Amino acid sequence: MEAAPVFEEFDPPGDCDCAGCRHWRRVLPHSRTGRAGAHPAARRALIVATAAASALGAGGVVAVPAAAHADHRPGVPATDVPDTPQGPRAPLHGAAGLPAMPPAGTPLAGITRTEIIERAQTWVTAKVPYSMTSYWSDGYRQDCSGYVSMAWKLPTNEWTGSLGTFADRITKEELQPGDILLFHNAADPQTGSHVVIFGGWTDGTHTSYLAYEQTPPHTRKQSTPYAYWSDSAKYLPYRYKGVTATTAATGTREPAPAPGAAPAPASHGVAGYPGRAMFRPGAENPYVTRLGRQLVKKGFGTHYTTGPGPRWGEADRRGVEAFQRAQGWRGGAADGYPGPETWRRLFS
């Protein structure tokens, strides 16, 4: 009986994100030949076909079904670990090639919370596809840590094992939009490690928040249970060291009104409240901006697609309504227009 041919062993491709390839990349040694790898499922199919051909003889014909990649993680994750492998620390990628890493000790660029969220939103709007080997047009790697590197405007593509060095540990109660929730699995970074951007609380009990994250199949933002869908206790809150209350381009501070604005009167005995006329359709003033930024800070800014203010809009009204309902108010007391008591509680 003729001996069955011996097939070469193939490495799983580094850019395949299916469950099989992730498994074989962990358990198989790396190729020393530099050959392009075949999919593990295809390799197993060849082995099955070879064994079957040997059993049936040279004239036998065996039909082998084509191997299919595993489906992406569903839109609302409920798996044990995030399916988010990531690349290593690396320079930004541009059209001209790979620029050099910045010198050690380079100071961090200052950035406001509004800028962080606005940058994060650009990938959500573009639905940037998830990839641990591809780079978006802005030079950042299209995985979870590359996404945070982009939002924080870091000079390099970081990974979950290095992002913490650019930030300070904070508590859950200190979380504000632009901070992150980080889980780095040092024992096996490919399994479980993940990071998301905190976009603000979505309820008054602080059990749910708006998460901006890069995850298969593309960037998204959605209400997420604190701290995450899985491995919740392992996610730690961090704040970027470069966060500033001052916008470098204009010198304005957040969330104060624009420079030159007149001080708000103490309407209805509430300090700083400018009156309901400032929050009507068509109104445009610095108090709308101040209100919107406070809604974001308090976790009720989920309706904004861009930074709040200065023109009053439906996103402002819906944010105020959500805050009012969180106070237990209903009917006309939760109409979405800030009265003096709404203002007092919001800024207390």
C-alpha cells in the first residue's frame, strides 16, 4: 500500500481574526521559513482528505467542504472575553512610510475632554473596520489600543500593556468623558485584553455608561454596563496625563462660558442660572455650551454627535429631559427645558 504523502505544516496567518487562527497562533511555533500561512481549517481539511484518499485507494474521490472563517463577534457582546487581538507598540503609519519613534521624554500634547470625544466620534462616524494589522488614514492602528492612541492624540500606536504609562489611575467616581477603562491581561495579552473610552454615565445610578470602542466589525459607541460586558472586575479606570481644561488653540477653559460673556444673573435665586429664555429653539449663547458640557460631565450627553453648544438644539433638550427624569420628575417637570431647579441640581 502506497504511503500517504507528508504535508508541510503551515503557520496561521497573522491577519486572520477567526477563532481557529487565534488558537493556532497561540499554540503553534512561528515559521522559520517566512512562508505565507494557510488557514488552520484548510490544513486540517488537507489532512482529512489525505487520510480518506489513503483509505479509498488512488482512484477514490473525496469531497472536502470549503473551510469558513468564524463569524465576527455579535453587535451586543455577551462572550467570555472580547475578540480584540491587538498589535504591538509602533510608530504612526503615513503615506511616506514609517516615521521614526519620538525621542524619549517628549512631552505629551495637551488635549481637552471635548477634543478627545470629538476625535473618538470621527472613527464611529467613519465605521473604521477593526484590524490589528491595518492603519487608518490618520496613521493609527485599527484596533482597540490604536483607537485610544488616536483619541488621546498620542505620537505612537500604543497597546494595552503601555497605555497605562500615559495615564493616572483614578476611581469609578472620578470618571469623566475622555477617560478610559483598561483591561490588560499580562499573562496572555491576546485573550481578554481590551480598552474602551468612557463617554459619560447614561443613568443616575452609574451602572451604565456610553462606551466608545474599536471592536469587530467596526468602531461603535453604545450603552455598556459598568465596567464591561465580561471580566468586569478587571477593567480599571485611567485618566490621560495630557488632559487639560484649556483649549490650546483658543485659550478658553472648559466648561466656562466663552471669553467676554457677561456674568449670568442669579435668576429665581439660583446662582448662575440665566433664565429659560436662553434655552429656546434658535437660541445661541455661551450658556447653551456650558449647559451641554455639564450634561456630558454628569453622564447625560449621549445624544450629542458633536461637541455641545453654542446653539440650542434637540440634543440639548433630550439631554436635559434625561437628567430631569433621573431626578424622578415626569410630565411637564421633565420637558427638557432647564428651569432654576434643574440648573441648581445639574451644577451642584
